[in-house]
Amino acid sequence: MGVPVKAHKRVTTTFLSVALCSGTVLLAPVAQAHEQSPTAATSCYGSAHSYFKPDGDETYPAGSGLLTTTSNCSDINLKPNTDRYVAVCWDTGGPVAPCQDHYTLAYAGQWNVIATDVYDGTRFFFTFRSTAQSSGSWAG
């Protein structure tokens, strides 16, 4: 099963990473910076959620928790309070969640696009390169 990425949307530049799992190819979007219209950004970021990842954890939410995208945003965005390297992992219903093959540096105090053109209702979680505490906001 592939990662739920919208194929019909126009993206300025699209890169895909490929992961091989048990002979199945899984595609995950690679984060890239791109502009959103002011109206779309207001709607998306206006529905943002705060997050807190305690020291010692690499994922948010911890454990088996998942986040879900909405129709407010077409991308998954993160606004950390300190610079953090982060990637998105997808819930595909299988025993292993495919993740982006690289971490994106999310800059403190600003919105960073971590995954682009993601379907509404997609379940995911963030994985951080560091186990250090992290907090901020996410929108998706």
C-alpha cells in the first residue's frame, strides 16, 4: 500500500523517496518549501494544534498515538520552538510505518512544510532525529 499522497495536485517541484519493505515499494513525499496563498495559510495555521514531546522520546505523539490531516491544510506543517530535524511517518495499517527517508530541518518560530499534498484524513506521526524535548505547533 502506498503513502496517501495526492497525485492530482500541481506541485512546483516534486521529489519522491522510495523505501523497499518486503518486496513492496512504498512512496513517501519529501518535504519542500513552497508558498501557500494567504487565505489557505490562514485557514491551515488557524487550525494548528500545539505539541509537546518530552525528553527521551523520538516520536510525537509517543507510543501508538497518531495525528490526522484535515481539509484545512494540503500539507503537514511544523512550527517548533527550537530548531529540530523531523520526518513524517505514515500509518498504512501494517506492522511497520513507512517514514520519509530523511529529516527536514524545521526552523524555530516559523512554519515549515514537512510533507506536501497529503490526503485529508491521513493518519501520521512525527519522528525527530533527537530525543531532546521539543514543543511548538503542527498543522495538517
